[in-house]
Amino acid sequence: MSHVTATPHAVYRVQHETEYRYKSAVSLSQQYLHMTPRSFNYQTTLSHQIAIDPVTQDWIKRDDFFGNQTKSITIAKAHQVLTVKAESIVAVHARLARPQIAGAMAWETLRAGLRQSSGGVPLGSLEPFNFLYESPHIACSPALASYAAPSFTSGRPVLDAALDLTERIFREFKFDSKATTISTPLAEVLAGRRGVCQDFAHLMIGCLRTLGLACRYVSGYILTTPTAGQPRLIGADASHAWVSVYCPGFGWVDFDPTNRCLVQDEHITLGWGRDFSDVTPMRGIVLGGGEQDLKVRVTVTPMSHGQTASYL
């Protein structure tokens, strides 16, 4: 079901800059980019451009398996600095608020429907089946099922249970940018109770998939500067990650365990996949270079009505 409104709820300018500095010259660089925000029922990308230095005309634009727009670039010119700057204007539309997610089906009923097409649950799409199983960064386990159990009690509506799990992860885990790397196994994250937004998203997805529910990893951004009187969100000034849970009648509903919230209008979606490996903003291979220094800068700023008039 669609919840698009004719007038955007908010419009943002997103600037995402990635800079690699190498100790010695790189003779060849091939990079794969997920830096173009998606357009879907809760979001419209009004403009987008990517600037690359050194300049190259050797690039291919295509959609990946999940419908995310990608760009593959090749730089055959010797360089010691590679800079990729993406700038986008994105309109976000109103999402479901907390009272509106009440009345979802019991999580066990949904699980039964996902396990067999004859389960009596009208899924309306085959897409959820892409997000039911283990993936490169998400291994299901009894420990994850045990952690999820206090939220997923018998007969509890699936979206209510997901929100409870979101809030528990926020309370029981500490944001610590030095505690993990992207390759840290979920078992270690669960045991250490520390990590960053990617870890918390992977953890929540692992819990849900272990229970037999469909959920996807969402990559994007959150508002850098909050509105007056509101606390600054964790994970600003960098790419962010959260979780999308499937429920018939509601579609995909997004939860942010890093910030203990049902996603609303301060989140901008880049893309989604099974886990981080499907939507890494930038990854690739280089010949030469030696040691490298990476800097990533992200700025999300609200635009006024006057600034957005030419885009709408």
C-alpha cells in the first residue's frame, strides 16, 4: 500500500565525500559505487551528481539485483589521491507513525506464511524471500533467537515486537566506533554489547531472520543538524544503517536500533540489500598505492521552501 504524499515532508541536500590518499602512486583503480539515493514510495531523488578526481570517462551505470543504482568506474591514470564527491537533493515523504503500525499480524502467523506459500498469509510479493536467509555478514544462531525472545513473545504483533527489539538494542548496547570492524562476527558483537550502526543493524536482522522473518539492511544517512530542541542523532556525519521489516498490509517498515526509533523524516535512504556487503557506498581494487589513508565526510542539511522550488 502506498503512503506517498503530494507534498514532500522534508527536502535535504546530501554531500558525501570519500578521499583515499596513497603512499605511492596507483596505476589502476576500479571502484564500485552505491552513492545514488533511491526513489521509492517514501523518497524521491530530485537531483544527483558524482564528481571524480582524477576525472574519468570510463564508467558504467546500472541497477543491481536489488534495484539500487550503481556506478562502476575505472581510472587508468597514475594518482596518489582519489576523491569521489556525491551531491544529491532528496525529498522524503511522511512514513507510518507509531500508532499506525498497530494491528499488524502476530509474528508467528507471518513466519508460517513465509515458510510455505500455503500458509494463508497473502504476501503480495516474492521480494521478502530474498531477505529470509543468512548472508555474508549475518549468520543465524540460537544465541540470536534467545536474545530476540523477550521481544517476540507468543502472539505479539510483529511490528510491535520489532520496535521493542529496536529499543532493547539501544538500551543494552553501547555505540563504540573502536570496538568492531565490518568483519567482526555477530557472535562477538552480541557478547561484547558494543559496536556501531552497521553492527546493530546486522544484529537486529540476524535476530529476525533466525526467527524466520524477512528483513533487509538499509544504507543511508541521517540529518546532521537536528531541529531546535531535539538531540543530535548518533551516526551523523557518516553513512548510516538501519533495518527494514516486512509485514503484509504495511509493506516494509524501517527501524533504527542505533537511535531507538521508528524511521521517520530524518533518514535518507541510499539503498538496501541483505547486509552491508550488498550496499557498500564505495569499494574496489587498486594496483600499487601501498599504505592508504581514508577520509569520509557526510553532511545532510535541510533545504528551505525557496531553495527547493526549482526541484519540485
